[in-house]
Amino acid sequence: MPQHLEQVNIDALDILDTLSSWLDNIKKDDYVLANADPILEKCIAKDLGKEIIPLWSKAVPKLYAISTPKRWVIYRSMAMAKVGTLRDQFIIPIQIPDSACIFVGSSSNLVTLTRGFAIFCASGIPAFLSAGVVFLVICE
């Protein structure tokens, strides 16, 4: 596995553009507050699973050599949001506001978000994500 907050190129800009455009056209009430964190909105759009398939097919083989992840969710951060769980996970930014970043502890560990890259978040090490980012979380 990569190091905490290491970026991995998933070579999927065209798929991210299509997914971002689709997300721009869903209804506002297709996002609901997440149970775990009120700063995160969870996307619950009806056909989301179908829309994720191309990104899943492209990204998962690049991110997971041995196992296949079983969980995914799309969130939108409403303010500086804490991300990271008891599981290793990858965060794939879909929509990134200007100068959005992810960091641990202080801004000295700042990683600027880049389209087409997944960021690895190691279990038990929470990170903080800029406001306004729409992102896919993939974990086992």
C-alpha cells in the first residue's frame, strides 16, 4: 500500500469529467447529511451506482493489487472535513475547488488535490479535506 496521503495516478480524467457533469445535474436533495459527520453530505442519487461503474473499473485495478474493495460512497465536504476511518481507504476527488487540499495535523503536511489521482488515507490517521470537494471514498 502507498504511504499516508500519497497520490496514485488512476488515469481517469475523462471518466471523472463525465461523472462530475452527471453530479452537476442531480437534484439538490440527492445529497443528505451524513450520519457520521454533519459537515459531509452523502450523495444518494438514484442511478449513482450505475454512474460509478466506469470509474470503479478503471481505478480499482490500479489501487488494489490483491483484494477488491467492497464499500464506496460519494461525499461533498461542506466545510473543512475530517476524513479517515478505522480502515485504509482511497479518496478520489471528482470536483475540486481552486487550491483544495488534504492534510494531517498542520499545513506542513499539505497535499494539493489533483484531478485524476487517488489519495491513500491510512487507517487510524485522520486527515482534513478542504470545503467544497466532491469525492469518492473506496475501502475494503
